[in-house]
Amino acid sequence: MDLLDLVRLSLRTLAKNMLRSSLTVLGVVIGIAAVTTMVSIGQGAGQLVRNEFQTFGANVLVVFPGSSRTAGVRQGTLATLTAQDAAAVADECSAVRAVSPMVGAGGSQVIGGNENWQPKQISGVGPDYTVVRNWTMAKGDFFGDREVNGASKVCVIGYTVAVHLFADADPVGKQLRIKNIPFTVVGVLARKGANLVGDDQDDVVLMPYTTARKRLSASAFANIDLMLVSARSEEQTALAEQQIRDLLSQRHHVPPGEPPDIELRSTAEVAAVLNGITAIMTAMLSSIAAISLVVGGVGIMNIMLVSVTERTREIGLRMALGARPRDILRQFLVEAVVLSSLGGVGGVLLGTFMSWIITLIINGLLPGSTKWPFMVSVPATVVALLFSAAVGIFFGYYPARRASRLDPIEALRYD
């Protein structure tokens, strides 16, 4: 009897006791479904983290001025970064794609027409800000070097500010006032929505950093608050960080062996840490869920032992007609594998459905436009199916071996 005939025979045998077979595979279904759900939710969490960091920008490094120390105690932030530093980083660091200086303008009320609004962020930035932040324009254009050099009174606003100040009208070309200073709106940023913690990324007003420093802060100093740097690729982020440290240490005349007078934060590092935590949590929860597979396997072994006892006369008759012990072993082993494989298929389908339901629930709780991705891992699904078949082989071998070792004469006499 070939393998296909054994599978057909197994299906007919299991169909005779449909309720018992269904209850037997329930443990495997629950185990596979739990593992599939945990892996799917974990991968969704990892993708959500990656999506959130993509909204901030691709491979972004944030360069801060360093802090002075006296006797090992921090004494405050040094005014060490300048726009010339940002230009040097853009020109001389080969691993850097784009740089934008950034100057905070504080929280101020913005007046547009008959409306007023207080944005969460009013900042002065450079012409390459949209490149660093991976942000496109919905209307108009971003300001350029000419506006930066002339400290022009122009600005670009986010979607939220545009809605509150100008409703359905086109903001481009219109004026708004910040600290009684008129600014011309030259563009509107594309909508990004809320981030993972619920902050509205579109509630922003951007202007040339020279304008923010000269006209809003009335500062005569050339320093900037920080610079945003985009590496050319994720693989070159570490190289870009090292190049920036070396270049700025040289420009700021930091003695050899002394720590640089700047601090760097990499979004790639933060994303890697969060992805690592997500992976560990997913593996831990999946391991816990896999315990139910063992319970399901024990159930399969128990039912197969009962089946051997019930079919003792059938086994004796088959042996009397010429069936060899290995034929009996294969028959019962295939039955166990078919039973667990059916449980595996059912578990994958149930797990996929539960992942979809849980994703819908999570998306209903997340703020704004943040969406938890629904993901089904094909490799994890294949592994789950193979694992369910392995459970059938492992827990089905003993009952199959016991059936193959029955004495034909004693089996025929069994009542």
C-alpha cells in the first residue's frame, strides 16, 4: 500500500469518528493558532516601529551641542553648533545625504485672517529639511537658499495649521502673523498624521532658520540648536556618525583624546533596539503558546492508543492476510500525522483570522492615522505546518509501534 492509499485510508478512518477526531486536533489547532497569532502581531509591531521611524525620516542622525563639565558635573549646553558646521558636514562627509540646521522659535500664537492657532512646533530649518525628514509638499514649494540667505519672512505650514487658519482656502500666497511679524505662506506640507505617541506631526510652522534666529529670537549669534542629518543608507549610518564626530572635533579644535563637544542620536539605533525588544517578546509569547502544542500532542497519543485497542481485531486480521509489522506501523503513523496536519491547517486559518481581528481592535485604539499593519509570515506558517506534522510523528510513533507489535493470533481472539 503506497503513501497516498494510506492517507485515504486514514481520512476514512478518522471520518468514522468525526467528533472524537475534531476534539483530538483541538489542542493542535489552539497551539498553532496561538503561535501564528503571536508571530503575526509581533511582525506587525516591528513593521509599525519601522513605519513610524520612516515618517520621521530615513536614517536620521540628530546632532546636539555638547555639555560642559566641571569636576565631572554637567554645567549646561554649549553653543558649539553653527550653520557653517552643517554646511561642512553636507560637503565633506561622504556618507551624508542631506543636512538641515534647526532653530527653535518657541511656542507662539499664529494669526491668519480672522483665525488664530497655537501650533505645537514653530521652527527654523534649512532648505534640505524635507529631504532629511522624507516629507513631500502638498501645495506650493519649500523655501530655498535665497530665502535662507536673506532671512526672508516666508514659511511652510503643516496640514493641521492650514485647516485651522485657512479652512478650505488655498493657503499658498496668503499671510499669517507670528509675534506681529507678517509671513507669507509659500507651501503646505503633505499630511503625515499622528505619531505612535499621539503627537500631531502636521501641527507645525517652518521657516528659514536665519529668519527664526534673527526676526523671532532677535539673536545676533550664529549658533543653531541642532542639526538633522540623513545618511545615504542604513548601512552607512554608523560611518556617517563617525565622519561627523571627526569633522566637528577638527572644526571645534577638540584636543586628541578628548571627547567631542557634540552628542549624536541615531533613529536607526533606537529602531534597532525597539525591533529587538519586539522580537524577544514575540519569541517569548510564541514559546509559551507552543506549550499547547505539547498538550495537543499528548491528546493525539491518547486517542491513538484508544484507537489501537478498539481496532485490535482489525490489526490481527490484516496481519493474518499478510500485512507486515512495518505496514501496520506506517498505517497508524500516517493517521497520527494526518490528524495533526489537519490541526495545523485549522490552526493557521484560525490564527490568521484572530490576527486580523486583533489588528482591527488595535487600530481602533491607536491615535490618529497610525495603523498597525496586518501581516502574515509565510515562513512562520510553513514552519507551523511542519511542526504540527512533527508533533504527529513524535506522539504517534509509540501507539503505531505498539500496534505493529501485536501478536496476530492474540489480536484475532481479542474481544
